[in-house]
Amino acid sequence: MQYVAFIESWAKRTWIVPPQMQLYVDYKIEVTDILTNYTSIDEIHSYSIDESFLDITESLNFFYPEIK
């Protein structure tokens, strides 16, 4: 019964809002544009709508020319 009370309490404090996929996509594009300042678009690997990683291996000479 405690579990039911907990769920009911949680449900009263929870807001469920509709997704705004176009807004997410627009921001993803904006962030990706920023990331292209650091590496080429080919080296930006998107994992999901809100996760990406960059392979900056080819860009290291640009940022750290003294390191060979």
C-alpha cells in the first residue's frame, strides 16, 4: 500500500508535457554548427538528438601546433 501512496503522491507533483521535436532538432543543428568550429562535420558523430562526440585528432595541430 505504501507503494500506491508513493505513486499517487508522485503523480500529483508530475507535469507531463508534449514533446517539441522541431525545437529539439533546431537546437541540435545550432549546436552542431558550433561544433564545426572545432572539427569537420565528418568528425562529428551524433549518438542521439542530444548527444554527439567529436574526433578532433585531425584538428590537434590547429589548436596545439607545438605538439607533434
